[in-house]
Amino acid sequence: MENYTIIIFILAIVIGLSAFADKSKIPYPILLVIVGVAIGFIPTMAEIEINPEVIFLIFLPPLLYDASFNISPKHFKTNLSTISTLAIPLVFLTTFWIAIVSHYMIPGMTWPLSFVLGAILSATDAVAAVNVTKGLAIPEKTITILEGESLINDASALVAYRFAVATAMGSAFIIWKATFQFVLLLAGGFLIGFVMSKILAFILTKVRKNINVTVSFMLLMPFVTYLVAEHLHVSGVIAVVCLGLSISRFSKKIFPESLKNNSKNLWDVIIFILNGLIFILIGLNFRYILKDIDNVMILPYIGYAAIITVVALLTRMIRIFFQKINLQKAFQKNDRKKRKVNEHALLDSKNSLVIAWSGMRGIVSLAIALGLPKFLPDGTPFPERNAILFISVAVVLLTIVGQGLSLPWIVKKLNIKEEEK
């Protein structure tokens, strides 16, 4: 009963803060994270244990489905090169550079443990990116790139994480096996998502006259798709994204306006509540992770987290800079009659900076970190688990609060909206 009371209390705070956020200049997610940290330090506040499996099952499917359902298909297709570059190569590059820095900077961080930390923090978060950039004067193209990247990169990060943890627990890392599993996860996810979208489309054509049944099926299918994909050991993330993209196109063709409005209103409420809970939970967990760290190590670990945040940001900036150059070269080399690179796919310096600065970590990094095994196969505690968990949460907080608070100022200074006109 106590846990239910806390959840109702948190929901009330989420709703109340949303009204306050509209009047303040602080982005809604950042306000929730800060308040979550503050609430966590209330002495009488009971600990809320987050089960990573619950996060992946309850939070991810509806949030990913909603984001992919509402993404611009035109901008997604046009900017697929940039999206795929950020969602796959950049994830592994970020894992690599964070691992390098962590190994030489943090005492006790072996190579396998350093790669575990790098994999946890390698992917940006769709929820954070979408919510922090909401309401800013950012072109739809840029928003689409951020959303598209965040929708796909979770699969890359999870593959890197699984192999890093397996290596830390004594398994040998074999590059061709890792590559094969990654391709299998992606291809299998796309296939499951495609099949489930066809099944859902068939069902919806039969029941579309019943609004309640239609909306209920649309709410249920992301969870079913995720579970089917994970049961078959392919990417549930990719499957749900594929489902959202397919059903978005399908619904525009056959759904009447009344059904679209009813569905949108219900989804807006659900996503609002889930988003609020996510950011509050990120803040709440800081205190409980903090208690497992020696007092003398708190400041050094925060310092390590700050350096890792800078490394991840610089890696992202450099990769986007090279992507900007590569697109420009490819565009100039193309035959004018048969251009492979669309002019609208090119990146300018201002939007490149916004894309780089919007790479925040969030609930996925937190869930992956919390899912770290507590023991090795021989029964000994997983080495440096508390340090990895604390640094991961600290980086999540630094990116959401630090980059999130400064992003509106950067957008205003760059005056992107006027430039786009």
C-alpha cells in the first residue's frame, strides 16, 4: 500500500509541475529530474526499486511507438543517411572512446568493465531528446534526425552492452559473432515489426467502425510486438519502431478524423504520464545509488562523470562534423540528373551544433545500468558495479540538466528558425 501511495504522490507532482513548467523557462523534463532528486532526499521517502525489465516492457514500447508513429516519413527518408550514421557507427565510437578514457582514468576499471560503462552511455535517449527539444524553434528536419537516431540506437547500445558484460563475466569476445548477432537483431526486429504491422492493419480494417476496439488494439500492439520480438531474441526496439512507422502510414489512409482525434487524445495523456514518471524516477534513484558509494569517492566519481560527458559530447560533435562534410562531398560529386544525396539532406553548421548538443542520455541508460548482474558466474560480486551505476546515473543527470538547460539558449543564439526561412 505504501508503494501505491508513493506512485499516486509522484503522479500528482508530475501533473502539478507540468502546469508550473508552462509558466517557467525550465524545460519540463529537467524540472522533473531536479524535483525527483530533491524528493529522493526526503528522509521519510521510501526507496522505489526500478526493475529494468519493467522499464523496457512498460515504458519503452508505448514511447517508441508514439515517437515513430508521429515522426515525419518524408524527413526520415531524406535524412536516413545521417540517422543511420548516428544510430549505429556513432554508438560504437562512443562506447570505444568512453572505454579508453575510463580505463586510464578510473581506478579499478579493467578493459571489459570500461567497455561495459561505455556501452551503457553510448546511446542517446528518444524520450529526453523529444521532450527537451519540444517547443523550441528547431526545424522539423533536425527534430526528425534526433528522433530517428534515438529510435534506432538503443538496439546498437544493447548489443554493445551484452557483449561487454559477457566479456566482463569471462566470455571471449569474437568480432564476427558480435557483428552477426547485431545484423540478426536488426533484421529480425524489422521482420517482426513488419509482420505485426500487417496483422494489426488487417485487424483494424475489420474493426475500424468501433472506435474503442480500434484504439485498444493500437494501444496493445506495441507491447505484443515488443514481447514477440524479445521472445524470438531479436530487437524489440526495432520491431516497435517499424510497427509505428508502418501503422502511421496506414492510419492516414483509412482512419476517419474522429478516430484520429480520439486516438491522439488518449495517446497524449498516456505519453504525458509515462514521460513524467520516467524523469521523476531518474531523479529519485540518485539518492539510493549514492548510498552505496564511499563518501570519499563521491566527488571523484562526479568528476569522472563530467569528463565522460565531455568525451561523449566531443565524439558526437566530431562525428556529425564528418557526416556534414561527407554529405557535402557526395552531393557535389553526384550527377545533377541522378543525385543520390538530396539537397535537403545536407547539414549546415548551426543545425549540426544543435544535433550534437541534443545528444542526452536518459531512461534507457539508467535501465541498462540497473540491469548489471550483481554476481559473476563463480558467485563473487560483479566488480565495480556500484561505481559503474553511480557514474552512469551522474552522466544521465549531467546531460539532461546541463545540455538540456543550455539548449534553449543555444537555439536562441543561433537563430535557426530565421535562417530556415
